[in-house]
Amino acid sequence: MQRSIINISPTTTTMMISLELSIIALFPLNLYTLVMAVLYIIGTPIGNLGDLTLRAIEILKTVDLVASEDTRQTLKLLNHIGVRVKMLSCRAQNEDSATAKVISRLNLGETVAYCSDAGTPALSDPGAVLAGAAARAGFDVIPIPGPSAFAALLSVAGGRDKTVIFEGFLSPKPGRRKSRLRELMAMDAGFVLYESPFRVLKLLGDIAEIDCERYICIGREMTKIHEEYTRGSVAETLEILGQKKEQIGEFSIYISGNKVK
């Protein structure tokens, strides 16, 4: 096969480079930018810093910006792994305006990571607005899987439900809380709730009024030094927690869709 050799003069090469630079200047959102600009949604520890994945550490070390629900909380995590990077607050109260700032950084071809205070973003935490907006703007939105109180509790709850609903925090208003509980407990599915130490006994009391024999598993301070799990019927767990002087820590509660046999 005969090969053809094409000689390109220095003048032609200079013109080609000049044209390429002109295109980049005219169209900032071009192929060069899109290859680089990525939003990473990172799952972070729910209590034990050792649960941060190696992949999450690698990403946090290479991004141009870290947006977070609480910069003070995320800064502790970054200091733990020896990372110094620009940060941006992106919490529920300012998620719309912060999202616009993140999009502008992505438009410049930068890579951005988003972290909520603990666990996986968008599960009872901010992050959904940002992820949706970045995807609609044409950027890659990549999950970096990590800790989740929801998944962690399910793994040790011992439930047999084929369907499990993630409900998160219920309304603090008694009427709305009880109404939603009746709806959830009427379904043929298990569900997971989050609750603060100040309302957990009231929540269990409301559940007991509907079905005191329903099987539940309660995780308190999961992955931390004083983590503990309480399993049994609603009546049994309510009695156990009621004997304590005070409730401490955050609670994750699995409620089975089936009664204890």
C-alpha cells in the first residue's frame, strides 16, 4: 500500500492553532470544558470518619471546589484527610442561589464535589436541587457511594419486607405526624424514619397507638462509640427507652410491614 505524506507548513499550523483558540473563546461550553466539568455527589461518614471511602478521598483531593451543607462540618472531614480546597456553602436555605454559583464554576470547566453534613446527600439532606440543575445544564453528575443511615439500619434490622419506604423525618406537628403514620402502617411495606432525641418517645407513642405489636428496630448513634440497637415490638422498645433518664443522639427507626409473630 502506498503511503501519502502531507507536509504542513509552519504558517498553516499557526493559523490552525489561532482558529482553535478563537473557537474556545467564542464557545466556553465546548468539548474541552465538558470533558473536565463534573459534579460529584459524595457520601460522607455518619459518625465514624473511618467510613469515608478511598474513592471519596481521591475525588476530594482533586476537585476545584467543595460545596457542602455546612462548611464547618465538612472542613473537619477535609482536615482529617489533609485536603485544602475552596469551599462553598450550599444548604437548604440557600440551595437555589448556591446552585447557580456551582453551575457557573462548572461552566468554567472546574470539577465540583458536594457533601452533606453526614451520609448520602438528597436523603433528608440538601443536594437534589443541585444535582438536578447540573444534569439539566448538560454536565455529568456522578455519585460517589458512601455511608447512609437508611441502608446501614436496614442491613441489621432483620426485616423481611420486599418493599421498604424511606420516609425520613415526619412533621413535628402531632396531627400531621399521626395521619402520615396511619398511611404508612396501612401499607404492606416496611419504612424507615429519622427522629431527634427530643421527639423519639412521642413518635413511638404514636406508633404504639396504631399497632403496639409491630416489629421495629431502632439504631441510635450509629457507627459512633456509643451506638446501640433496640429490637422488638413497639411496646417493648418504648418501655426500654422510657426507662432511660434522657434520650441522647440521633435515631433511625425501621418499622416492619408485618406484625411480630
